Amino acid sequence: MSSLRDLIVRWQRGWAVARALPVAEDVGGALRVRCMQPGRDVDYVALDASEDSASLTRLAELVAGEDSVTWLTVPTTDPARAASALVAAGLIVLKHSELLMTADLRRHPQNMPVDPYRLLTRVDPRGDGRVVTATVRHESGEVGARGTMGLAGTDAVADRIETTPAHRRKGLASAVMGALANSAIEEGVEHGILIASEDGQRLYLTLGWQPVADVLIATTPGNTYPS
């Protein structure tokens, strides 16, 4: 079985492919990437939070020293201790309850959307990896749901699985996830990884994804989570 540190590194690599991010810099105990995403310019992904509170204190100092809006993403098997260490180091915790999850994509449920919806998938090269995109459209042309997977090495990292409000509760997100998993398998990738928001966790659990660690998101006081 992979260690948590190894899994975090692999998730970050696939997430970077999914979002076309530059290669992360290993700063010792974390990966730093200039991600330029909504609500954050730089992201540190902690690698050793479950074993070492001192590492979190050091990373908090690095985050506070950045000139732009910076997050610290902390996968951990001891979220209460990690949150206490982050707050003691002067950060605020924006998210307490996200989950790092994995799945064997060969066993992933396949759910096709029913009329009047149609599902389209495509695979595009990106850097050293590939990106799978799945989109469900209503017959009117409106996007009902969409999502991506960044394929890096042996891993497929699911990202931005979204259903538009007018098309929810129709099983479209399940169809998107099944299509992404199937395309990843066709590309020779069978191991799925993702970080699930609180809203997405019920979906992923239903589809057989398994939690591995909690994920906290921290930043300096005054910053907020994007709406």
C-alpha cells in the first residue's frame, strides 16, 4: 500500500495536469506551486502533517512570508491536531472537512444519462500527461454537468466535477464520473485519486471511492474561501 506522502505527491502531480499548472517545487515537507486559481495565487501542499507538528509551523511561516494570496493544503490522519497547530502558528482554517479519496477505476459504476441528455468525452495531451474531459449536455445545448481527470503516470486525478443548479438530482454527476473512469481505463490508467469537497463526498462514497485522509485548507488571516 502506498504511504500517505506518496499518495499526496501523486495527487498533486495529476491535479497539476488537470489544471495546466507548472511543476511543483519541493520545499521540504511540502510542494509549492504558483497555481493562480480563484482566491489563491500560491498553494503549499503539506507532505508530513500527520507525523510532524513542527513541519506545519514551518510551513505556516512560509505561507505568511508570501507576497500573494497563499493557501496551505494539509492532508492528515489527525485533523484536530493539525488544525490546532495551524491556528497556533497564526493561520486560519478555511476548510476542515474535505477528504483525500482513492478508487480502483476498474470497479467504478457506469451510469449513462437518459434523454434528453447526451454525454461526450475527449482526451487531450497536456505536458507529460493527458486530460480527460466529460460533458453532459441537455438537448437545448446547456451544459448539465462536467468534469475532468488529469492522467499522470499510473494515476487519474478527478477534478472540478460540477453539476449546474438547474440540472441537479438527475444522476448527471455519476454519469460524468463513470465516463471519466472508463476513459482513464482505456488510456491504461486504473488508480483514481481526488480531494472531495463536503458537497461531493456523498456522491463519491456512493460510487465506491474510499477516504484515506482528511484535508484542511489554511491561509493567513483576512483571506476567504472563494464563493
